[in-house]
Amino acid sequence: MTWLWVALAGGLGAVLRHLVHLGVHRGGSPSTRATLAVNVLGSFGIGIAHAALLPAAPEAATILATGLLGGFTTFSTASVEAAELWRDGRRWGALRLAGGMLLLCVLACLLGARFVAFLS
């Protein structure tokens, strides 16, 4: 039954990501900022979910991290945006986006886990 909750949570996460993109676009910001925001926030949340829930409630951690936050974050959109920058001749921007997003997301995940440890 976990698979059903993961699917439902993933759908909700995708809707939340769409709402963030709409909100950022209204402000006139490029879409790469919205993608960066959802990926960093989602990675922070995944770090929290794994540190707080995985030992005691692995099913809840799966639903939250894989479902909701997996649906919220988007590697594919980040890849498309970097590829478009590369195609448009903005190679330094593409490399900065790809490398920066990876680094920031890993750091955000680690910070999320540290945050849980700090609260414990």
C-alpha cells in the first residue's frame, strides 16, 4: 500500500513545484531560479525526512522523501534548463547551473540532516 501513498504524495509534490514556478515567474525571474529553489528546498526536506523518520518510520520516510519531495524536486527540468543554456551558447551559465545546483542540493540535504541532529 506504500506505493499508492508514494504516488499520491508525488502528485502533490509536482503540483507544489508548479505553484512555486508560477509564483517565481510572476516576479519576472528566470525559470532557473524556481528550479534551483525547489531543488534546494526539497533536498533540505529530504535530509530532514531521512534523519528524522528513516530509523523509526521507514515507510513514512519513503512517502515523504520519495513521494512528496521527490515529486517536488526536479532533476529533469534542471537538466533541460542547463542543456538549453549550453545550446544557446551560454556554456559558462550551463556549467554554473549544473554544478551549482548539484553542490547546493547536496549541501542542503546534509544541512537538513544536521538540523535534525541539532534538535535531538
